[in-house]
Amino acid sequence: MFDFSAERTIRSVDESLARLRLPSVDIIQIHDLEYAPNLEIILSETLPALEKIVNSGKARFIGITGYPVNKLQEVVQKSAVPIDTVLSYCRYGLFNRDLKDVIPEFKEDGVGIINASPLGMGLLSKEGPPPWHAAPESLKRAAKEAVQYAQNNGEDLGKIALKYCYRLPDIATTLVSMERPDLVRANYDACVQGLSEHENQVMHEVVKKFFIPLGRTHWENIEVTHYWENMENAGLVKPVIIQPGNIDEFDEAL
């Protein structure tokens, strides 16, 4: 269950620092802000709470993360609290590039951009996505066929996707997961090696043949809808009351 209230935000930061055995962290991020009942609680409670965390010395920078690009954009536009970083995942790579449209605005606002999941949380890997992946079946099929097409042409589509994302302009950080030592080496090699002429050719063929014809290459709102349906079925949906001045009540907690 997500709780974006000011009180829980401050308590969560303190609990995390205690588990990490650290006095402070560099970046503190609001995770998956689309799961908030509305963005007003993010703007009126969560972000002001994090600003107080920064002012107390427990963090240096504030970031937001989420899947819907338009919600990240809206929070950056409306926030009275300066936002230092935005983390977006699966929205700037081979099959979807929605993040690209808002990058100029983020740059103008001085926001650092973290582009996560270059492989689409497994969509572009040889192993394929996990069973819980929310992508529509049409995208899963296209991705599977694209991986096989690259393999038939002697290339690894996952490696191509990494190389492409590592070299995107205006992206401060590309975030990838690595669960095995061999993946660390493979990701490092992809980072230091550029796309070969043949890899570049296969990449363009894959995008044109499998992804452009799809039209819809995201799964926005699917997971959030399921979340609120489950919350309602469990009887956990409660009204959220925003009280603009209540952040000051938590000063002493810092």
C-alpha cells in the first residue's frame, strides 16, 4: 500500500537511513507517484516533506519516479519545491520514445534525467519478460519476434538496446539491473563499445518492422487501475484530506 502523506514520508526516510546505517543519502526519490490518489498530495505533502529532509541534511537532492511521462511533467511544472531528478522507465528506448518529447522542458528546468530499463523490464532480452509484466500481448509478441529476428541476423537485441540508450543525448544516467557477474561484464562492454554498422542496421530494421506498426507501445494505467481495484476490494480505499499547512507539524521529527 502506497502512503504519500507527509508524516509517512518523513518516517520512511528515517527508517531507510536506519536500515542503511547512514546519516544521509545523495538523492531521495518519490517512487511511483502515479499510485497516489491524486497529484495534489504529492505537491502539498510529499514534496514539502522531502524539502524539509534536505534542509535537515539527511539528503542532498529530490527526485521523482514514475511510468506516465505526463504525470512526471505535471509535477515538475506545478511543484513549488525544486525537483532535481526525474526517473522514467521503459519510455525511451527501441520500442517507445515518449520521454524524448519532454526532455527539452526538463533540461530548461535544470532537472537531471534518469532513463531506466533500456530492455523494457525484460521485453528485449533473450529470456523474455517476467510473467507479471503488464505490457499488452501485442507488444510482448512484437518484442519476442524482434529478439528472434536480431538473433537470426547474428545480433543480441538486448545488447543493441543498451548501446543505443547509453548514448542518448541529454540523459544524465541510464539505469540497468544486473543480477549476475556475467551481466555486469556484458553491460560494461555495451557501455564502452559503440554500435557496429551491422548492429545499427539491425536496430533500424527491428524498429521499422516490429515496433512502429504497433502504434501503442506502452501499458500506461493498466497497473494503476488494477492497484485501485484491489484496494477497493480489500476495503482499504480511504478519502484523502489535504491540509496545506500540515507539513509544519512534522518539523520536530527532523
